[in-house]
Amino acid sequence: MLRAPKTLAAVMSNSPMSKDEVVDRLFAVFTDQGYDGATLAEISRATGLGKSSLYHHFPGGKEDMALAVLARADEWLRVNVIAAVNGPGTPRDRLMRMLDAFNTIYAGGKNACVLGKLVAGTARPLFQRQLREIFSRWIGALEKVAVDAGVPQRIARSRAEDAVAGIQGALILSAGLADSEPFRRRLRAIVDDLLAKAPKR
């Protein structure tokens, strides 16, 4: 079962690590620092690995490391979001399972989103394809739940995009205010916003 990535402080230790554990630590670094802020010195400190060991695991350097982090984010999405969409229950039940997963990985609004960090600065042109695919899968999952609830597809798509934008914006606001309530409030509102009956034309 895929673990929610931990914060940087939570993954610091001196014990030998598998590559999977190294990616956990990289996930925390890129979530905390973004791509431009994640220097090799910071990455080495967080992983406990020297430059030669890092390049052994990731021959392409920091770009390869970020790709591994994006692959981990995509895996998490497939396990916790796509699986919920395709699982049993009413659309509301499935959506609630997805939102519980988001609440967990973002620690109720206290954790930043690694996708938001990697869509900024010099990272975006480097990883645009991967970011587009991950965001599209996320939006598609929410869209499917709304369609299954009887919302017309065109409206479901725009609502799903609004839901993802709302989550991302609420995470930024919660971080800026040092208050996770905007994020929690946004998650609570998504259920009704996404599944509400479409107005008659």
C-alpha cells in the first residue's frame, strides 16, 4: 500500500535506505523547497547521500529526481483517487473516499502540494507533459464521479477543474495564513459543488 509522503523532518535518519525510501525523502524536499530551491546540498543533507551516490540512483541528476517524485505522485493518485472512482458505492461515497485521501496527504491543509511546487519556476517547461498528465487524471477522476451522479459531462468537466483549482488555491491560502481551515472548508464544499444537479436551461 502506498504511503502518503512524509514531511522533510519526519524522514531524516542515518539508516541505509532503499531507492524507494530515497524517493520518499526527495518527495519531501521538493514539496518543501520546490525544484529551484532544492539544491544538491539540501538533497544530500535530506537523503544522507553524497553526490556520487545520488548520481548512481539518478544519472540525470536533479531532473531525474524530480521525475521520480512525479512518478510517485502519479502512483499515489492512481491508488487513492482512480481506485476510489472505480470502486464500489454511490458517487458521493466514492468522492468522500477521495477527499479523505487528499485530506490525509495534505495533513488537513498543513502540507503543500508537490505538483503546485513543480509547476512553478524552471520546473514547468521541464515537466509540463508529466504535470499535464497527472492533473488531467485528477480532473478526469472528479469528472467521472460527477457524471455518474447525473451531471452532464460538459458541466462535470468544468466543475472538476474548479475543484482541483479550489484545492490548490486553498492549500496556498492555508499556508499563507498558517491556518488549515480554508483547506478543510474547501474540501467540505467540493462534495455539494461537484454533485449538485445541473440547472435547467
